[in-house]
Amino acid sequence: MPTPRRLLLLCSTALALACGGPAGPNADDQKAKQAAAKQAEDDAKEAAGVAERKAKREAEDKLKAEAEVKIAAELERLSVLPDKLPKGVTCDTVGTAQDAFVRRLGDAKAIAAWDAGGKDKAIPMTIVQCTQADSVKTAVCQQNMFDSAGPELKDETRKIMQVCIDKYGSTKKPPAGMPQKRPG
């Protein structure tokens, strides 16, 4: 009788191997491992992309900061007044200096836009700001800066004006009866 038992054991083993037997959970584990590996790979790619974008953004911010420092240093250098103030400098001459500044540093497109109406708005505003500073030193500073500015300052007209106003503008306070701010 030992033979039928052996035969039965042999048949059941062959049947188990032929049908796949307990290999089902292994297939699920393998799929789970593949999915986890793919997810880890995707996460690594995403993290690398984020790091690359962050590095690029930080490099751009650093370049902007360096450019701002250079512009500020150039504005400070140009805002120094000569020992003897020139005669005949008025806010109208500052407007003329601004026109020459734009024509000297602007490209053809910028000059065309300036002539098409930009100067009709900008020069009167420059004259008003200069006049409100109520200081000959401010006018001399602004004219000097417009005459001496290099290409790095071609887009910095407002900063040129403001540096001179802050540095040399009148410190007189308006009369006591004059309102400090416009009402309303």
C-alpha cells in the first residue's frame, strides 16, 4: 500500500505545481514592489525638477540683487555735486537734459516712442518734480546725472530724479496754514 500513497503524494505535488499553487501572493507582492519602485522613481524626478527650478530662481534673484547694488552705487557716484555749482541750471534745463539722455541711450524704437508722445508727458512731470524739490542743488544734480549716466541707467529715470530729490531737496516745511496732505 505504500505505493498508492506515494502515487497520491506525487500526483498532488504535480497538480500543485502545474496550477501555480501558493504563488498567487508572490505575484501581488511583485506588482506592489514594481509600483513602489516606479513611485519612488517619479518622486525622485519631481524632487530633482523642484531643486533645479529653485536653483534657477535663486540664481536669477542673485543676479537681480547684484544689478540693483550696481545701479545704486552708480546713482550714488553720479549724485555728487561739483565744488562750484554751474550757473543757469533750472528745472527746464533738467527737462532738456532728460530729452538728451533718452536720445543718447535709447534704441530706435524707444526714441520713436519718446517722440510719439512719451516726452510730452515725461518732461513736464520731470520739471514739476524738480520744481517741487525747491532746490538749485537738486536741479544741478539731476542735470548732471542725466548728462553723465551710462547705458546701465537707461531705464532708471525715476530713480535718477528721486535720488537727487532725497539728497538735495528742500527741507523747508510748508507754512503752518498749508495742509500737509491733500484733503480727501
